[in-house]
Amino acid sequence: MDVVALLTSAGINIAICVVLLSLYSILRKQPSNVSVYFTRRLVSEPVKRNEPFCFERFVPSASWVMRAWLATDEEILAVGGVDAVVFMRIVVFSIRVFIIAAMICIFLVLPVNYYGQEEMLHKQIHAESLEVFTIGNVKEGSKWLWAHCLALYVISCSACVLLYFEYKSITKMRLAHITGSPPNPSHFTVLVRGIPWSPDHSYSDSVEKFFSTYYPASYVSHQMVYQAGTVDKLMKDAEKMYRMLKTIEPQCKMRSMPCCLCGGMTHSFKVLNNEAESVKSKTSVDGLQPTQREKECPAAFVFFRTRYAAVVAAQVLQSSNPMLWVTQLAPEPDDVYWSNLSIPYKQVWLRKLATRLGAIAFMFVFLVPVTFVQGLTQLDQLSHAFPFLKGILKQKFMNRLVTGYLPSVILILFLYTVPPTMMLFSTMEGNVSRSERKRSACIKVLYFTIWNVFFVNVLSGSVIRQLSVFSSVRDIPIQLAKAVPTQATFFTTYVLSSGWASLSCEVIQLFALLCNVFRKFILRIEDDPSNCALTFPHHTEIPRLLLFGLIGFTCSVMAPLILPFLLVYFFLAFLVYRNQILHVYVSKYESGGKFWPIVHNTTIFSLVLTQIIALGVFGIKRSPVASGFTIPLILFTLLFNEYCRQRFSPVFKRSPAQVLIEMDRQDEQWGRVDEIYNQFRSAYCQAPLFSLDLSTAGSTGHHKDKKSSQDPESLNPVGRSSHF
């Protein structure tokens, strides 16, 4: 590929970005699109519709850019929580480290690469092949390779220093989140699974007997987990149908006219609601007792008097059989994934093994489209396989389009199937919380994209060749060193198409916009839906950022021409994601920044991989000095990672006893103990049928709160499940 082909790809993506961002600035001003672009405001407060018509609403503006730029981390923390701040820290870290990389590589490494062959006659810049800007253009034994080694040291040391301060800052933020937040029922609650079956006692009786015996001073009560039967599902479906039908009620303007759907009066929906409530009120605890034992699952939420007691109970091995009485700290009430709690604990390890094997199989099946995409970048093979395309490919524009733009677009279309598939695998493996499920899907998507987008494209060719590369471990650095500089042009176009264009599609919310148009102009429903709130798609966006970080690190020294395009992506991501967090996505649960260790480990992997590739390149170029200086850098990076793992990582896995004990003492001093105990009674209610009673589930007191726990993600629009 030459410079003109790269500029063609850049021009197409710039045009797409400008059109979509301009269209977004117009669409967000229309009152009918409030449910698409201001979901957070719609959920928190009613929105007025009496905005008069004005011409300014149809003129593109950049006001949203300034609002996103001027927003502070405190505002992001207030509206999105710690996870939103952590995500933005990933973007800020990437901007900082790649600014440093761009400064040293563009002004030092790029000229060395361009003039690496002294006897080479250069063409005009626009006609130059992109390979002359890579390290492959430097002749063997060149003394100028010290510039690449120096750049590698600067980038690695800068990344480690920035990683350390980010890890330290996010650790403090996580501790502040634990200590500064109001008393959370999850801090006092332990999830118990693998409860042994007894023919003489119910699961509830077994739980009460066990914890009353071994934790008599700290045990308060417990709440059993029940299997959702057919009747429960029908009640939930009826409630959803009622909410859907109620949105059509305003369409029947006159109360005396029959309803357009059921033929009854328009207030029949209200009668149905009252009858449903009356049925719930008449449903007594005694009427449920005969069937409760049959519906009980071998899992329960156990409540303790103090946070410290809950942590101790969660971390201690409860039985000589590790598969029985398995305990862990309970997720937040809104974070619980109820359907997986009924899975027997003995099946969890088998489910995890099966889903991981399925994910690996899916990764290898994906080799087929990736190999096809790589064939488009090699015109000789493409012309040989399809002779009828020779005439078309001789045209310059079609040649540049096929080699510079089409491969990355096709790969992106195939990659859209990955997040929903990995989310399905993460659901099947038995995660008990939504944040844990999303974190598991994030890791799977990350591994998948690194393998298929980076390694498979770098080691392109037939499937047999891709697998035979790993027959000798010693040859891996050499193979990567030969392949990365030649594939730098593909990665550059991938950043343009998957990076710039995807951010434009993210901000315009195309699917939600089409659903809103269908709802407002086809179905003629004027009211905004109350169930349009989405949580932030960490499992899709974090892997994309980390993949671009990996590409940026590995190509920075080898092919520094990619860095300006990468920086544009990260700056645009900073504005787009801030805008989306402030206005679109709603935080329904909080993991407390547990995504950051994934970011840290992936960044360290990217740095070590970059150093190994550089070591192979220096060996190919016969530069023993540069190779000798690279080995200590690899050891230093690994030692730095081990220090961070020992210093910061435990805080993301366990809560410090010192902090928990101080919080328990403050609760006693301020007299909040009784208020906290009252929250237990309604926090983990699974379904309306069982929300009336906790005493029959092993509770030591009678509970008066009648709050049903509704699945926060069951109200999401169909087709947007990939965001969860």
C-alpha cells in the first residue's frame, strides 16, 4: 500500500465521522429524541415537550464537545460511579503515553526508517510505499538502530510510571468508594452456595442451624433463593404486558370510548392493575408455605451484624468438603443475576470448562473470515484466485479501496458477532452477578480480539501456516519481528475504520435512533419509554481500547506512522465517551473499579510483547548492542508488574479489615445499626411472591417491608443486549 491508498482510507473515514457527528449535533436538539440522547435525564426527571420551533435546532453545532471537554472527574464519578471514572482513566492514560511515543518516534525514529537505505532513491511522498516508513527499511548492522532502542526505553519507562500512578490513584478511589458510600446491604451479606441436602430439614432450616451454631454472635438472618416456576414467569410476563399496554392508553383520548386493542374502557388497565395488586395482597404466607420447600435452591443470602464478620465468613473455608457451604461476599442487590443462583455449585466448574472450550473453538472458527480478509490485502493471490477481477483491480481507485479500506470493514462486520457470543458464554458459565458476568465477557472478548485481530493478521497466510508458526517457541520472536512491520499498514487502516467510524456510530446511537423513529412515527406513540436505560458496555469498549493500545505499542517503534491516527482516535474517544456517560448510560450497579487490573495486565503484556518483537527485529538487523539493552528492559517490566501485583492488586480482591472495622465502629457511634438491619429485610427479595416473607426463610424477625426486586436489565430494549 502506498501513501495515497492510506489517505484514501483516511478520507473516507473522516467524511463518515464529519457527517455522523454533524447529524448527531442536530438530532440531539430534537425533543422527540430525548429518549435516545438524554436517557439519564429522562430516567431521573420528567422532560418538558413544549419547546417552540426554531431554526437553530437544525444547524450543526459543537456545544456538546465543549460540555464533554469541561466535565470534571467529580461529575463523571457522580453520574457514572467508579467504573466510569476508571474507563475514562484508560483513555487518558492512552493519550498521555502515546503523546510521548509520537513525539519521540515521529521526530527520531521515522526519519531513521525513511533514510535507512543510503543508496535508495525516494519517490515523491504521496507515491511512496508505506514500507519505507517502517523499521524494515533500515539496513542490517546500521548504527542508527540505537534510536529505536532509545525510543523503546522511553516508551516503556513512561508507560510504567504512568501505570503506577494510575493504579495508585484508582486504588485510593476504590477505598474511598468503600468508606464513603452509605451502608450497603452487600457489605453485610454473604452468598452461600452448595448447601447440603437433608431429608429431615429444608435448605432454610439447614442454613439457620449451621450459622446459628458456628456464628452465633454475628449471624442475623438469611434469605433463601427460590426457583422461578411457571406461575412466576407468567406473572412477570403479565406485568410486562401491562406496562406495554399502558403506554397505548394515552392514545385513547376520551375515557368513554372503547380501547383500541381490547374493546373495553380505557381505564380497564387500571382495573387490571388493581386486581393484580389485590391478588398479591391476598396471597398469604401460609398459602405459600407448602410449596416453598420444593422451590428452594441450595443457595441463600446470609446477613451478619458487621462488615468484618461478613468478610471473615466469606473468606473462610466452611467445611472439610470445599464443594459444600461455599461462601463469597454477596453482590449488590441490583447486581445479582438471579437466574444463575439456582445452578448447583458442583456444575460451575464444568460450565466454566465447557464455555472456555467453546470460546476457544469460536476463536479458531473465526480464522476463516480473518484469512479471507487478509487475502484482500494481497492482490497477487486475489487475482490468481479470481481471474475475472484482474481488470477491475488494475484501476487505481479500486486497487486502493480493496487494499486500504475493504479488509478492515469486512473484519469489523464479522467482529460485531463476538460480544454477544462471549456474553452468552459468560452467562452460561454461572456468574452470580451482572458485573462479574460483564467482566468475564470483557476478558473473553479481549483475548479473542488480540488473537484474531493482531496475531492471526500478523501471521497471515493459510490456517496450516498460522498454526505451524508456533511449532517452535524460539522462532516466535523472529516470526513476529518479520511480520509486524509488514502488517502495520493494515493496522493503520483498522484504526481508521474500527476506531474513528465506530466512535461516530457510538455517539449517534443508530439502533436506538431507528427504534425511536419507529415508535414515534410508525406506531404513533408520543410518550417516551421508561425502560430505555442502558448500562455502559464495558465488555465491548474496554477490549477495543486495549487492542488499540497493543497495536500502538507494537507499531510505535516498528511503524511510527500509525501514532497520529491513533492519537486522533483516543482524543475523539475522550469526548464521545464522556458525552455518553454524562447523558446516555445509567449506572445500575457498581464493581468498584475492578476492571482496572484487566487494563494493567493487558498493558504489561503489550509492553513485553513489544520488547520481544523489538528483540527479534534487532537480531534480524544484526545489532547486538540494541539486543543486549533490550533484555534488561524486559526483566524490569516483569519486575514492575510483580511489584504492582503485590502492592495494589489485593485491594481489588479483598477488603482491608482495618477499614471495615473502623466503618463498623462509626455505625455504632452514630446509631445506624438498626437502620442497617432494616435494609436487610427488603434488599434481596427475589420475586413478588416471596417478598412478603423472610421469617419463613430463616429470618429471626418479622419483616414489614414489601418491596419486590425487579431485574434491572429485564427492561432493556430488545436487540441491545450486547451492551450488558
